[in-house]
Amino acid sequence: MNTKSILFVCLGNICRSPMAEAVFQRIVSENGLTSKFEIDSAGMLAYHKGELADSRMRYFAAKRGYHLTHHSRPFASSDFDNFDMIIGMDDQNIDALKAKAMTMEESNKIYRMVDFCVNLHATHVPDPYYGGDQGFENVIDLLEDACAGLFTHLKV
Ligand code: 4NP
């Protein structure tokens, strides 16, 4: 299996995409394939640059055994060169990424997270930032399902 590089993208890079990074990292690690994957996350906004994930996201992540250590960073055009897949959490992220793509090759690297869901059905991973606790649990539910589907997709 060739090494695969995957970048998860949301708006602030403090809730959904660092969570996706941790969920996918754990699946890869549990399958003994850490050396075969490069996994990172980024946000379309630079507003939270340098910050750890939102404390609520870290709290709900920790309840399921995930330790979020990522520091927010903005998406950069060079990410199109450095990653094989760039996976957005909602259509706003996808549209913003497509607007930054300079070639079809770059555009073809953009994917929608929920398209890898296996058991759950959703049109997007909803932004939990302005909502309540259930929004954070829902994000992790969706990401655990979608990341499992993504891993299966990449293994074959
Ligand atoms: P995320 O959530 O995109 O899942 O990291 C957000 C975090 C912060 C903001 C928006 C969404 N914000 O506008 O500051």
C-alpha cells in the first residue's frame, strides 16, 4: 500500500476537522498502518490560528478516549500539492476549497466527509460551534462512521 496523505478541512479548524483527524488517526493506528498515512487538518478561516481545539470538542472527544493535540492552522494553497485527499465537512467548506483549486487535478482531490458514511445518513457534518452538547456528540458519531468508511475505501 502506498503512503496516503489526507487533510480534513472545516471552517475554524477547532471543532470538526481536528476531531476527524483524531478519529481517523486512531483507526489507522489500531490497524497498524500509522507509517502509511499522513493525516492533518486545517480551517478555511485563520481566526483561530494556533489554538487548540475548542474546549467543548476536547471534552466530548476525551469521553470517547480521543486526545486532541492539533493546533488550528489555515488551509494553504500548497496543501493541494502536499495531500492526496482534501476532505471538507460541509458544502460551504467544499465550495471554498473548489474556489481555491487552480486545476482540475487539484479540484479532484476535494471530497465530502459524509460521502464516506456507511451507517448514518447526513448531508454534512454540522458546525457545532454555536449549538449545545448534542451537536458535539453528533459530530463524533458522524465522524466515527465516515472515517471507518473512508478507511475501508482506502484499503481496497
Ligand atoms: P469548526 O467550528 O469549523 O468545526 O472548527 C467552528 C469554529 C469556529 C467558528 C466557526 C466554526 N468561528 O466562526 O469562529
